[in-house]
Amino acid sequence: MLDQLEATRGELMKLVDAAADLPALEAVRVAALGKKGRVTQLMQGLKDIAPEARRDAGQALNRLKDEIEAALAKRKDGLGEAALDARLKTETLDLTLPTRPGGLGRIHPISQTIEELVQIFGAMGFSVAEGPDIDDDFHNFTALNFGPDHPARQMHDTFYLPPRPDGMPVVLRTHTSTVQIRTMMKAKPPFRIIVPGRTFRSDSDATHSPMFHQVEGLVIDETTHMGHLKGCLIDFCRAFFQLDDLPVRFRPSYFPFTEPSVEVDIGCSRKGGELKLGAGGDWLEILGCGMVHPNVLKNCGVDPTRYQGFAFGMGIDRIAMLKYGIPDLRPFFDADLRWLRHYGFVPLDPPSLAGGLSR
């Protein structure tokens, strides 16, 4: 019996060492320790051995089983390491290579435009401020010097929600100027902020949407004047549209929250029915601005005899359409992947003044 065990041990050890891969090693394990394996059959044959020899034979078989299991485990580890080494040689991954952008989707033109705005105004020292989409009548209208009978307060222009318990009307904000009010009421001058965000008005066609995007700008200190406003916006227009010689003009206008108020036009050409930005003898209005009205400063607890400044606002959707040649506003919100693949931007390539705004 012992001679048979020794011979079996030698044969099985050779088979274990000769296994070239994990499937072959598994076949050796089944042949040795499976239900019909050689070691299993020997253990089942213990009942036929004389009682006085059965104990020694059983101990020898257990030792053989342990040795085979240990040899199988060691060989398995070796084969696993060899298989891993082979995979590493054939499945190399260079982590220094840039990510393939094709599988990452596209950046929406609105998101891209907001990043461009942040880059341009950030270089001028502006910080980004945020506020709630749902606000009350005071922040949306009263504090901004809108009279009680102003047309913007009418329900055909504004989305009203149930009033607060104290009776204060609540609205979906019609402009991001509400954040200007909140900024001035919770801190002390100076201020230099831009406020990109969603706004809501009851209007819908090829160039208007009930939900759209605006960016507001606010500068308040003791020395800022109209010349600073003009320089800021001229530099912005030329940087955003990437035209160093873009004509920019300022026309008198009226807004309740600024005095004096102006609208900003940029030069363009409409020859042949095609709109082209730049010098062309025609003009296109893109934003409104002006010096902050003293009543607005008073409403926010800012002393108008000491502080002054300017504010401006523009539609992000509109300037994105102008810059990227998008003819209709409505697809901005259709979630059409085909449209996004065409007009979207490559991710992991954020805009910058140094590297380019619209790569």
C-alpha cells in the first residue's frame, strides 16, 4: 500500500509540474482529488485493508492529499502570475495619452458659452455669484426700482407661484439681477461679480424660450464711472467674438435699475441675407447696461452718496447663437444627440484666453 502511495505521489507531482496553464492544472486536480480521482479512490479502498494496517494507510493518504493540494496551490499561483505578466505585455495602457474624446459626449453650447464668459470676466477680476431660481417680488422687482404698475410685473410676462405666508408674491426670476440685490444686501462694497444662470419669462418662438439663460454683471465701488463700463464691455465683445476690430457702439435707452441706461450694439453685415459680425455698415443689439440707479443702492443698504457703479445683462443663448451660427433657439432644449454632436464641444478642453475660447 505504501509503495503504491509513493508511486501515485510521484506521478501526480509530475502532472502538477507539467501543467502548462490553469485549465490543465484544473484537469490534474480533478484527476487526483475529484470524486473519481486517484487519491479519492485510494481513500475509498481503506475499507478493504486489514484493521491493523488501516490507521497507517489512512495517515499516509491524508499526507498525500495535503501534499497534492499544496502543490496544486503553489502551481496555481505561479501560473496566475505568468498569465498576468503575459496580459500586461499584450494589454499595455499608456496613462500619459489623452483620453479619446469620442466616447465622452459633447459639451452643450450653453455650458461652453458660460465657461467662456467666466474666463473673460474672470481675467477682469470678476467673481461668479449664484442665487435661487425662485425668488420673491422684492428681490425681482421692487428692489430693482420697478414701479408697482410696470408691465414686467404682469402675469402675461412673469410666471407667478403661490405667495408666501406673509402675502409676498413669489415668481420664477425673470432676470439674474436678483442675485445682484442679494449680494449687495449681505455684504459691503466693493463688488465685482457676474451672475450666469437660468431665467424665466412667458415667451416662446424661434428666438425666445420660456426658460433661457442670462448673465448679469455688477461693479460697485467709490470710483467706477461710465468710461469703465464702456471699456469693460468693448473688451468683452471683442474677446468673446474673437474679433479685435469689432465695432461697438452705445445707444441711450431706459431700464428702471440703471441711470443713465444704454444698449450696446456690435457691427455686422447683412449682405446677401447672411449675418456676418464685424465691420459691415450695420448694427446688432446684444446687451443692455448702465450706471446703477441710486434707488437700487438705497434699497440694498448701500450709500449712493459714497458708492456708484455699473451693471449689464445679456442673453447667453443669444450670444451663443450669434457666435456659433445656430439659427433656432428651440433645439437648445430638445436633448437631441444629433444636434449636440454637431454643435457641441469636445470635453476635457476648457476654454481659456491663452489657449482659445472656442476650440
